[in-house]
Amino acid sequence: ADFGFSKVRLDEKQGLVDDVFHKVAKRYDLMNDVMSGGLHRVWKDILIAKLGLGRHRAFRHLDVAGGTGDVAFRIANAGGPGTHVTVADINTGMLEVGRARAEKMHLRNQVDFVEANAEELPFEDKTFDGYTIAFGIRNVPRRDKALSEAYRVLKRGGRFLCLEFSEVDVPVLDEIYKAYSFTAIPAFGKVITGDGQPYRYLVESIAQFPKPEEFRSMIEAAGFQRAAYQRLTGGVVCIHSGWKL
Ligand code: SAM
């Protein structure tokens, strides 16, 4: 299926993505639970376990495309008081929801929110011990730039982790998944936010995302070592990782 996203110019893609997340910011967390049947929580926990956080070590983390703070709060809770997380996102609507959530969770001291583009991060070289991007890199028009920026802001020994939708590699499940994503996701989107069209773009961007092996090469091209990936839930999502050594 082709809803036209492939024909959209690179510099227009960001605008479309921004419209989607402005529209859904207030309902984003609910949407995530509904559309993934709660699975996104499990996937995020597996992602965070890979950081190997110790409760008393100082750890400075950057969560890019961090939206409403979901990944950041998990990291702050797992890492304890020595952990500080910066959430960077291009969308002020998502960041506002995140700040309010942080307030409620009493995590304002440990988590801060910065408006930033993944392609051009406003941080100095070698600032962070860890970098995550969950369901975000797919939306970034120039992914190679985002990966180089990830490399630049990490310290030596820093960990890069990316959680993203992938290709389902189990027969039958892949057909079910395709049918689900191309029909049910826009339908949920329409019910919850009043407009299904933005979700069609998002589903299509999943179909167009590079295959795991190809994305692994891109991570290496950005300078990372020991780039690897792990498929979860039959390949619905994939965790990509690398080290800045
Ligand atoms: N990481 C969060 C999570 O897993 O719940 C949010 C993921 S949400 C699907 C994608 C986020 O990417 C949105 O908040 C959007 O604003 C952000 N985003 C899109 N393009 C971006 C860019 N170029 N730089 C930074 N963030 C971007």
C-alpha cells in the first residue's frame, strides 16, 4: 500500500511528522497502550535493561525523540538518584505533556526537557554516557545525520540504543501485522484523535524503514562499534545497539 509518503520531499516530511504529534500529544500515551496492546511497555523495559544501570553510579543520559518522557522516566527510576536524563524532542506539544508528567512523578530534578532536532543536537561533544531513541528515528528525515549526532554527543564507552518498528519475519504473523497496521491503526487514530490520515503516514514510514541489517550498517557508518540488533515479538520491533569506543 502506498499512501503517498514516499513521494513527499525530504524537507516536507518533518512538517508532516510534526503535525501528527501536535495533534496527538495529549492522547499520545493512551494511543500507545491501545495500539500496541500494552506491549510498548515491555519493549521499553527490555531496551532499558540493556543500559545496565547501577543504582548508585552517576549516569548522564540523553533520550532523543523522547516525547512525553516515557523512556526517560523508566531510566530515571531504574538508575536511581545518580542518574540524570535529558529528553530532547522537536515537538513542544509532546514536551509539555512530558514536563507535566515529570511533575506528577516527582522526577523534575532528574529529568529535563529540551526542544531539539535529532539531526542537530544542542549539546557539546562527549556529554552523555547513554543515548536512546525509541520509535523516533523512523520519523527523522536525515537518519545519517541523527546517527552522527548521537555518536558526537556520547562519551567514549557510551552506549547507543534504538528501539524501532521493524519487519515481521514470521509467516502468517506478517500478514496479520500488515492488515492490522494498515487498517486498524489509522482507524484507532481516527477514533481517538479525529483524523486517520496522519496515522497512515506513520504506518507507511514503518514499511519504508530500512531492514535491520541495513540499519546496522548505517549505525557502523556513523562510527559505532559492535553494532548489533535483536528482534522482539516476531520482528514487530527491533532493538539496535552500538558502542562509541
Ligand atoms: N520516544 C517516545 C516513546 O517511545 O513513547 C516518543 C516516540 S513518538 C512515536 C516520536 C517522537 O519523535 C515524537 O515526539 C516527535 O515529536 C519526535 N520527533 C520527530 N522528528 C524528530 C526530530 N527530527 N528530532 C527530534 N524528535 C523528533
